[in-house]
Amino acid sequence: QELDHIVGGTPVLVQAAELVTDFSSEKTLRSFLLKRYARTAVGIRASGEWVFAVFEGRFYGILGGMSMNELAYLMLQLG
């Protein structure tokens, strides 16, 4: 089957309104989880409403971005 568009992502951050803390099944690099990077996350609220979050990474020599735990907590707070 041909696909016009595809997006992938790892890891799952929130499931059933609970923070996911074990990323071992997704084999995500520890440094990717702990370091602050530019991040993009997509979620779906119980109402069916979609939530998109995008965070800048490094800019003008200042460290920005978020760790995966920070992003997970934010997505939980956003529902």
C-alpha cells in the first residue's frame, strides 16, 4: 500500500490519563529521554479534541527544549 503521508513517534507519554514511566518496550535511547531537545507531541483528549504541542530546542546558544518527562507532564496537564 502506498502512503502519501506518514508520521512516527516514540515514546507514548500518557495512556489512560496516567503518565507512562517505563519506556523499555519502545527501546528509546536514555539520552533522548533525559536531555532537553526540541519536541513535538500530539494527544487526544477524552472529548475527542486534539492537542498539539511544539517546543523550540536550542536557540541563540541558549539551551531550550524539554526533557521527555517534562513533556509528558505537560501533556497530562493539557488533558
